[in-house]
Amino acid sequence: MNSAYANGINISYELKGNGFPVIFIHGFGSKKEIWKPQIKDFSEKYKTITFDLRGTGKSDRPDYPYTMEMFADDIKGLMDYLKINSTHLIGRSLGGMIAQNFVLKYPHCVKKLVLISTNSKFHDNDAVDIVINNRIKEIELIKKDPAKAFWNKSVLVYHQKFRQELKRNPKKKFYNVFSLEDLIEDSTINPSRAQDIINQGNAMKGHNTFNRLNEIKNQILLLTASHDRLIPKSLMIEINERIPNSILYTIEHAGHFMTVSKAPEVNKIILDFLKD
């Protein structure tokens, strides 16, 4: 495990492979390990970088409200630390929100952009508060019953077919990367604290790129899931309509965590898009 001192904090990151850099930004309540199903495929062709956002995992967790600009500057600081001038950027959910803010502030640092199951704004802060409160309830339940916490959340983030597969064989290694047991265990390692969730949630309250999306000139791939119960396809269509140079793909029979449940399909689409 590596740590970079950037933008005033220590950022925990992993680097694998060689070639042009690809930086992955995880979502709210996740950690860099959520990208395990992507690492093997991408690191065969690219220098693959995953990291823990501030307030998450093994990165520092300063106790004050975070902003989208802070998150964007953390990535720029990590790039400077690694001597990276330009990168492909892939963000899922909150990571996609951060990626939008990053590319608007540092357009020349991004070659191609991939946004997965994300939005351009929240309609009001009440919606963000619901997300924050649900996540705090989840981390409290993880302390007592991690399996129950997983299954409660699974209804929101996985398609029914995938949940059934997990139940049938908890030890099965999907794509030779993870099993149900692995997913549950991972949720108990370096868990977020309630205050971390509140601090990160503040950044989502300040997220609004809706009226600036047409400024993004980079090539953009948008991925949405047919059964995303957290960020519906309509919000990704909205982004697609406002960004001139974007293409939208729908992953069928998938939920919000399609990068896990449909990893081979998702990886192939993204890798094909990143080809010069």
C-alpha cells in the first residue's frame, strides 16, 4: 500500500501496470477496493491507479465539511505526486460527480472521461441528507451484523439475478476476483465513521455541474444501469443530452454496482472506448 502527501493530506493509493495512466474514483461509502474487478483487465494495458477519497479507507480523515473542489484538488495533488500530467479518468456515483468537477477545473489533465451511474446535481439538500442518514445506519449495522447490512444494501445496488447468484453459492469466486464472503468481509475493513459520512456528504450538497456540462470538450463515455435504483437512467440521459461529445451505454439487468456484478461487460466497453 502506498501513501501520497497531496493537498495537505495523506492519500492512500495503489498503482498497478504500465502505460498511459487511468485513475479510478470510487463512490460514496465505498473504498478503492471496489475497483478490484477492474484492476486485472486494465492493468494489462494501462498504469492503473485507485485511491481512497479523503474521509475514506486508509486516507486521512480531517474533520471538517468537504467540498467538490477539495476532492478535485486531491486528485490533482495525487497526479502531481505521481508526476502524471494527463490521465483517463473514471468515476462512479460520487466519483463521477467529482470527475465532472475535476474536468471542469483541470480540462487539460484529462484525456478521456468515463462517468458511471452519476448525476449533475441534486434537486435539494433533503435528498442528500437521506443518502447520508441511510449510510450512517448502514455502518452502524455493519458493526453488529455485517451480513445483514450487506443484504439490506444489496436490494438497492444489485439486480435481483445477481443477488440470487450470490445466495446460491457464497464461496463462488466471481470473475476470479470476489465472492459474497469477500464482499461482506471487505465492508468491515477500515469502515467509515458517521462524521466521515457527514463530511463527504457536504460535498454532494455543493455539487451542481448541470449548467456547465456543455463546457466539457473531452471525449466522454456514460454508463448507466437498466435497474439503477439510486441514480436512474433518466439522470444519465440528461447528462448525455448536455455534453456534446458523449456516448451513452446501458448495462442491462444491472443495478448501481454494475462495475461489480457486470464487470467483464463493463470492462470491455470502457477498454474499447479508451483505445486510441
